[in-house]
Amino acid sequence: MKKKLVGAAALLIAIGLGGMIWWQSSQGSGLPEGISMSNGRIEAERIEVATKLAGRVAEVTVAEGDWVEAGQVLARVETTELQAQLHQAAATVLQALQQKLQAEAQLRQYQSALTTAEAEFQRVEELATNEFASQARLDTQRTALASAQAAVASAEAGIPLAEATIAAAQAAVDRIQSLIDDSSLKAPRAGRVQYVLAHGGEVVAAGSSVVTLTDLADMYMTIFLPSRDAGRLAVGAEARIILDAIPEYVIPATVTFVASSAQFTPRSVETEDERDQLMFRVKLTVAPELLANYQDRARAGVPGVGYVRVVGDADWPTNLAVRLPE
């Protein structure tokens, strides 16, 4: 049974491949030399706007079909817990600032004590030189001076430590604020809302898509050409697109990609005719500045036919002259 199913599937694939090649050859028979064609479908880049952290969706501000601009808020995730963490981090910053003030005050106190110790040591040293003070008193004062110097050095070292503590606390504030900012899901580019995948009150995991956008400034048609045409086609070549829904219009496009290897091949490619059946993927891109004038009419998924100029000096026939809606 499995072998029969596999055989039937292989037969259907072969019939489909043969039908497509026949359709392309029959449809393209009326084209001038240097122009090739294939059927395809208009596609647009999709952008999945996802959450960075797990949480509950507070609200979704758009609906399917809405046009949104870059930077527009599409949805918000609850930030109650993050706000609490932000307040705690901000309090830590204030605490670190107070510790720095205390360290600076302590430094000034120890510097004053050091000044007194130095003056006292000089007096005792002069008295000891004139034998009016004992050596023991001089040693005691020398020890007091050393202690005052050590206290000042310790207080001076505490200032950079306090500053580092402030910087670490501020970094925590910045990190939490960044997470709060990321909780407002914004459109990275202008486009149309294709799907709304989550709604207010739903809990989503980290990385879950909430809204799917279609970037109508990046639309293209993918077609497949046989090796005899793909081998002569250059990236940057002119192309034309005619959509089934609006066959009266001819849309200009540009070849922006030609596959470097065949996408699918027959089981055996022994003869020249069979080798000519190797199909290469080609991408025809419509200029973004042209799409900007027809954002309300642009639709992804519309089938049509793509034409490419595989020979640079080939003339476009009259029926493929550019015609656009007013």
C-alpha cells in the first residue's frame, strides 16, 4: 500500500511538472526572442511582532487590515511587576548616592584629623629634638599620624567604590526600563496588519507573535524559469508583472535574485531536452517608490504572470508596455 501511495504521489508530481513546463512553453510561444515568462504569485515580506518576555497582553490597539506607520504602538504587555522592580532599582540608586555622600563626608573628616595629626607630630618632633619630649611620646604621635594617613587612604578608596555602586544600580534601572519599553510592541516598519494573534487578557510566552504585519513596500513575485532562460538572465534585468485580477495593467519590476542551483529536477537528466527542464527560482521585485503610490490597492497573494528580459537588448512587445492605474 505504501509503495502504491509513493508511486501515485510521484506520478502526480511528474504530471504537475510536465503540465507547468508545457503551459510555460505554450504561453511563451508568442513572445519575441529574448523575453521569457512564467506564472507566479505576488508576495510581501511578513513581519512577526513578538514579545520579548512572557506576560499578559494588556491591550491590542490595532485590528486586522489596519494600516500602521513605523513606530506605532500595536499592543502592550502588562508591566506591573516590572514597574515594582523599577521602583526598587531606583531606590537602590538613591541609597548608593547617599553612601557616596557619606563616604565623601567621612573623607573630609579623616583629612581634617590627618592635618591635626601632622601638626601635632611636628610639634612633638621639635620637642623631642630639643629633648623636651620623650622618645616614647614621639613614637606614639608617629603611630597616630600613620593611623590618620591610613584612614584618609581608606576613605579615598571608598569614593570610587561608591561611584561603581551607583553605576551598577543605574544600569539595573536602565535594564528594567528597557524591558518596560519593549513591553509596548511597536511596528518596525510601515505596513498593513495581516493577523492579530493575541488579544487583551491572554498570557503569552516569550517570543510569541502578537501581530503579523505585511510590508507592502517590499513586494515581489517568485517565478521559475528553465535553465535555457535562467542561464542568460542577469540580476538587475528588467521585468514586467501582469496580475490576473487586473490584466489591463502592466507593472514594471526588476530581477533581484536568480537561484544559483536548480530548485527541482527530474529523476534523470540524460538528454538536452531533459536538462532544459531544470527550473531555477527567480525573484521579481517591484520598486518601493512605486508601491508607495498604491498602498491601498497592494495585495499579497494575487496570482499573475511574470515576464523577464533574458537578452539585454530585446524589445518589449507593445502588450507589455508599462501601464499603471491613474
